[in-house]
Amino acid sequence: MPNESFVVTQVGSPIRFDCEEYGEIEPLLNSVTYINTNYDGWFSVSNESKTYVGRDYETASEVRQRYASAVFKNSVGMVESIKAALMELQDVTSVTIYENRTDETVDGLKPHSFQAIVFGGDEETIARTILNVAPLGIDTNGEIDVEIVDDNNVTEHIYFSRPQEVPIYVKASIKEYDEEVLPGDAIEKIRNIIVAQISKLSMGNDVIYQRLLGPIYSGVDGISYIELSVSKDGQTYKQENIPIGRGELAVAKLANINVALEL
């Protein structure tokens, strides 16, 4: 109980809050400080711990991919099972497997071997997963060589690759639609939508620039027109698709997305 040497001046309490928007939105620590609706006795607010970030609704292709992973992840020796096992690993977001079933070297792959190209994840964990799931006697390919000691205390060399990241730059100009209200944070919303859409692309998937328009229109009210162009170097922008080759992955960062409101 309070006494002369113990005086309560302010009491705080942790609460749970939910974001009203879908997507991977993570505010900086101590950045949520504005009280939108005042209540007697409530003087301040601050987010002092990390959030559990959400995600966008699954697309039809993502549902099919998750279903395939669930079906094949308990199999051994199949390309699909190797991919499914790697996709289960923490921080792994994209996997492509190339195999050579012939007796000759094809596209740099040794006879009867495969190459796993993995984006994200820990190298040793990836290599151990490949060792555990890959069929016996089938060799691996790649620039990364990880030594793994197997159950028989034998050191195995497991090879895999990382994709070549292709930076994507985007410039967009928008016009406001007079009969709707353009949100005050429309520019940031559009930038985040563009990054999210490009991040969904798998390895080897081209950047189809017009496919960026639909999610912007559906995700942000008050837009009447969008002019959008893309670039691989941040210098030359074109209204053309960007081809992404074998072993390449399109990568977008907020710093490379420029959106302007046309007055």
C-alpha cells in the first residue's frame, strides 16, 4: 500500500493492439505514440516491444504452393519433396531445383545430380536438409560447399547455390480521383504494395509491370490514373517487362520505389 515514502504518480499497463491493415507491417519501436481517442486518465502510449507481423491474404498460387509442400514434404527422393523440405526452413522464401537425370553433363550439372538454388535461410541448415532428403547416390551442384558430418560420422560435401538478385526500380505517377478521398498515406501504401507484389515472384519469374497496377487500384482509394515504369539500374526506366533468367530473383526495396502525386 502507498505510504509517505511510496507515492504512485503514474500507472502503466501492457495491452494488445491489432493492425487494421493486412500485410507485413512492423512499426519501429517507440513510434506508436499518438492517442487517437482520448479517455480520462490516459496520458501516453508507446510500443516498447516487437510486434508479431501479419501477412497479405494468400493468393491462389500461394495456396497451391502450400498444398504441394504439405503433400510432398514427407516424401524422399523427389524434386518436389526437396523443395518442400527447404521451403519449411526458417527465413527461406524461394527455392528452385534443377536436375540432370542423364549420363552426361547438362547445363553445368553433373550426371545424375541436381542443383538447389535457395533464397534466405542458414547455410548449414540448408545443407543438412538436402543431405537428409536427397536420394542416395545423387550428387549435388552449386557454388556453396558445406561440410556436413552424417550419421555414420562421415564428412559429406553438400553443394547448393544462391540466386542472383536482380534489383528492380519503379517510378509511378498517380492522379487523384475527385469523387473519392485519397488517403494521406497513399504514397507509402503504394510503395509498400509494389514491394510486396515483386517480393511474391518466384525465381525465374519475369516482372510484368502492368500486373503491379491492379493491386494498387484495389489497395488504395482515390486514384484515377497511374503511370508506371520499371528499371534494372535506376537510370533507364521503360514501360516494358523485365525478364528474369534461370537462377535469378527479382528483388525490390522501398528505397528503389518512387511514387509522385501529379497535381
